[in-house]
Amino acid sequence: MDKIETVAVIGAGLMGCSVAQVFAAAGKRVTLYDTNIDIDPIGKIEANIEIMIGKCAADEVYKKKVLEHIGFCSHLQKAVEGAGLIVECVFEDMRLKREVFAGLEELCGEETILATNTSVMSPTEISEGMKHKGRFIGMHFWNPAHLMPLVELVKTEETRQDVAKLCAKELERAGKKPVVCEKDVPGFIANRLQHALWREAISLVEHGIADAQTVDMALKYGPGLRLPQLAPLENADMVGLDLTLNIHSYVLRYLEDSHEPSPLLKRLAAEGKTGFKAGGHGFYDLSPEEMQQKTKELNEYLIEQTRKEKE
């Protein structure tokens, strides 16, 4: 198989709908499957598109193409029939995911590619009971999948090279930026980078070096501003690896390297200060209006980046 024409997405929640939108926009025939027949996944996708149209990141032609290429089905065998790729987007529950793939193997040919959209769980563990592990791969879309370019392809020791290559090619055709994680490690690539940064940010607050707003501002208006254009290893080459070595020889000993969550983070969680879900009380104290505004600004920012990519 050198091209995938038909995709089935298992689980029609927010992520499943978003993933389906990605492949439908690329011209694939997509079937969304869910056991809940009372949901309206097509309505969710249409709402996503209307927001994009309102920000000039999509048009009516895009909308028509997506909606013409997506169908919803609550019968699993019918949903996956003829699919070259099946992407699982169910809850992050190991037992559930294993059950899903055990069922899929009974319904699909050996060459159908099976992918899990897990963000935290080991694809190797998920595929443990599978008969044909070579066609299995982690396919971690970042949320919201229809706006975020990154998709991490996570190989197990059994994943065939041709499977990884074909998935990367199809994701590129869909306008995504796939990266291949050659080893199945906790956090894959991007979350390891992200949480190393979060660990240091939380540590700065914990030790009274700066408050939360100051730490976030330092990142947003300093290194964060140039990250999309100049990533860490590009930056290291630009300034010189000898200078990078000198800096690291001095500063690394002072950076946070705890292998346990921050005591400050534990305390806030124990006090019920968990952020947006706690009414805005976490590192910040935000009003409902401020939380709504932050969410709105994030979505508008991602949509604007999508619009720029299309220009």
C-alpha cells in the first residue's frame, strides 16, 4: 500500500472529530465511529469549520469538501470496512484501548494500519496482545488536531518502517508536520520538552525567584517569541556549540532536576487550586471572564497561524 484512501476514526469525542476533519480535508473518505448514537459529531466538525471561516482560515469550499468526506456510524464492522488506516481516539484507559485493538484485529486485514492517538500511554503496552504488531503505531495529534500542525508518530520495536513512512507521508499530505519518535519513551518528544520547561517554571515560582506572571512573561516575550522560527538545537548551532558548552558547564548545576513533582504543585493540588476547573484558582486567580478570554485568545491565535500557513 503506497497511499491511504479511507480512514476510520474510533471515538467521536472532540479529538476524534478533529482528527476526522484533518483527514477529510485531505480528501480521504472518513468514517467516525462511536457507540453513542445520540451525539452529533458532524455538528461539532461543522462548528469547528464555522469558527475557522469567521477568521478567514477556511472557506465554504473547504467546508463542503470536509462534510462530503465524513460519515458517522455506530456499527464497528461497517465503520472500519475497507479502511486503510484506523485511528483510535477513545479515553486514556489502557484496558479500553487494548479491547478496542483486539476487536479491530478481528475485523481488519493484516495490512490495515492501526494507530493510537494516545498522548501519554505507551503504544508498546497498548499493542501487547496484538497478533500483527508491525502495522501498529502511535499517532499523537496535538489538541486541537485540526489547528495544531504537530503529529508525533511513535514507533514500537515491532512497528514496520514502511508503516511509519506511509503515515508520515499521509500526514504531510494533510498539511501536518509529522515527527517520528524512534523509541517508545514516556512523554514521546514534545511533552518531554514541554514538561522540562514547566518543571523549571514552577521551580522559579516555588523558590521565590519570580511570581507566576513574571515567569510566563519572561518566556512569552523572550525565548518563546522566537521558538517557532529558531528552535533550541538550531539556536545552539547559531550561537556556537562551544558557547553552548560553556553556558551549560556553568548553569546546568543550578537548574531544577527533581524527579518528583514540585512541592508547590502538590500543595496547590491538595488545596483544590487546580486552575480553570477550580474556578480559575491555581498559579493565577482568574475570573470566569478572564478564563473565557484566555481560551478565546488561544483559539484565535491557533486559527491565525493556520490562516498564515494557507497563504
